[in-house]
Amino acid sequence: MTPDFVIGFGRQAIELTLMMALPMLGVGLTVGVVVSIIQAATQIQEMTLSFIPKIVCMFLALLLALPWIMDQILAFTRGVLTNIPHYVR
């Protein structure tokens, strides 16, 4: 195992992690901005008003993205396990 291989393997794992987190983070960001605009327009500054919708929407996004996330995890794991003989050399 060369240092380039280890760096590439780590980079691939980090990219996969970021891609799996992207749907939930994007939904949380969008809902947070919309709720903040509504709070600024109505001058209601309740903390739970911004927290509850973000949690609910992020959970729904997780439910919708879960099949894709599982496919990505399985493909990565399958690739790692099938290439173990090449990694040992």
C-alpha cells in the first residue's frame, strides 16, 4: 500500500460521507432559511419554531434518500471487500 493509495482511499470515503449527508443538510438549510425569513417578517422569535420544522423535514429527507444512501454504502463496501487481495500486495 502506497501513500497515494491510502490518501485516495480516504478521499473516496470522505466524498461518500459528504454525498450521503448532502440531502439532509440541503433540506435543513433550505427550511432554516425559509423559517428565518418568516420569523423576520412576522417578528416571532421563538426557538422551537425554527427547530421543529427543520428536524421534521430532515427526517423526511432521510426517509426519501435512504434507499440511495444504502445503495451507495453497499457499493462502497462491496468494492472494498472484493479488492482486499489487491490492497494487501
